[in-house]
Amino acid sequence: MQGLILIALLLLTSCSGTSGKTTLIVYSPHGKELLTEFEKRFEAQFPSVDVRWLDMGSQDALDRVRSEKANPQADVWWGAPSTMFSQAEKEGLLDAYRPSWWDKVDPDAHSKDDFWYGTFQTPEVIAYNSKVLKREEVPQDWDDLIDPRWRGKFVMRDPLASGTMRAIYSAAILRKMEAGQSPEPGYEWLRKLDANTKEYAVNQTILMQKLGRQEAILTLWNMPDIELQKSQYGFPLDYVIPKSGTPVLTDAIAIVKGSKHRKDAEAFYDFVNTEESLIFAAHQFYRIPSRTDIPTDRLPEWMRNLNIPKMQMNWDLVEAKSQEWMQHWDSYIRGASASP
């Protein structure tokens, strides 16, 4: 209900404007800190536009854009794994747009028909409370996560609303799947991980709070957010990269089909992907840019020579099957191993 009220307020503002300004509505999972900063920076360059953002999970953003297809309310959708944008593209939910920097991202980091482009690259990691565990004590690879010694030690972001977690759980299934075969070995691995999971947090804020308070000491999440929480907000967190390889997600941006403010949406799309904006996001919010032409010496030192073992992912299969896999997980795996 609270979300519906907020949407209604945004729509009223969008219709009436603020002191004659155009209201641009952005759906995004990027969090209030990043979104507030980009709102301020964009409005400083485009004073005739009033940016209003709604912070929500990646899956929630896709579901909302889908449900509003007949009467679109958002102008820009900024942030989710590229598989979700590919789904939206196939469902006719996005408008094509080729930015000026279109050739500065890798071919697999944008829609071949220009319906979405990658903004950030997001490696997934094993994160832990650094007051409780030393780096050498932490699980170092995927199969280490299901060791019974970690029973009750994990807290996870609920995968149903999180594109990041859907991708991680899909990767777990793919790791155990022979070409074209059953997902059941992956389901069995997820059952063992569920046995080690104490709780599924409804949002990222609660996830970080529980880790910080030592209610649980391990999780799976993305590298940039863990870097942000430990370096900027002082959370006692650190991470290891799975040694056999990890999914690296392309986090994308798109214009919602039927945007009522197309030119302003294009301006926002371009603004968040300028060289200066991406360098700012790298330093302030630990985001790894998708653009390949950003001068390395202008990026944070830790980002300049990243050597991340990249897991090979069949993203087409993930896009086609992730909803089915997550429904199975929710119906037959979540909580099934909980102690009576």
C-alpha cells in the first residue's frame, strides 16, 4: 500500500510539475545515496527537469514496467541485470535508443537493436563480517558454501525481488547442469545452501544490518555494494571472489516505451553514462563502468587492475529459465531444510 501511495504522489507531481519543471520518473534499484547524488548532478545541468526516482528491487522494477505497459508511468529504468532488460525488450516494454557512446561498450553489454545498454559491470562475491571471520577462514569457492559447518551462518537477500540474487542462484544451477540436461543437480545444491541460510532479507538495507550486527556472518552479494558499505559507511564487511570464477553481471539502462518525456529521458540516459559521471560513480559508489574507454588512471586504484575470474554463463538460458527456476526454488526449496 505504501508503494502505491508513493506512485500516486509521483504521478500527481508528474502531471502538475514543480514550478513549471518537467518531472522525469526513474525506476531503479541503485539506492537512495547514489540516486540522490545523480538527481542533484543532473538537475544542476538541466534545471528545467525535476528528477523523481523510485528505489525498488530489480524484479520489482521489471514487474512494475510490465504492469504499466498500457499506461507507462516511468520514463527511465536504470539498473538490473541485462537478462531482465532482454526480457523487457522481447515483451515490447522498451524504446530503442542509440547513445553517442554506443560503440564504447562490449557487444555482449548492450542490446543489438539498441533497446538497452550496460552502465556498470557487477561481479558477485562471497561477503562476510570481518570482525568475526578472517579472510582465510571464509569459504573460498562455491562448493565451500554448502559445508554443514556454515549452517545458520548465512543471510541472503530474497531472490524473488533481487536480480542480483536471481543471477547468483541461476549460476549455481548452471554450474551443476550438463549441456541441455536437468536443473535438478543445481536444485540439490541450492537445498544445501538453504540449509545453511538463517534468513532471507526483504531488502539490501536489512541484509547489511543483519551482517553488521552479526545476526549472520556470510552472504552472497555484489562487489561494488560491499566495497561501498565497508569503505564509505564503515560496515565491518569484506569479501572473497570465488576462485573458480564468478558471474559478472551487466547492469543496464533503458528508456521505457511510451515515456511522456522522451528528450529528457535521453538526456538522463546520456548523463549517467558520461565519462565524468562514470568516474564519479566509480569513486563515490564503487561502480565498475561498462564503457571501455574510461581512462584507467582516473579510476580508483583498486579498480585499475581487476583480475576477476569470470564464470562462463549462458545468459540466453538464464533469461529463458530463471523465472521457472526461481518459482521451483520458492515452492520446493526455500525453508525446506529448516530445523523443526
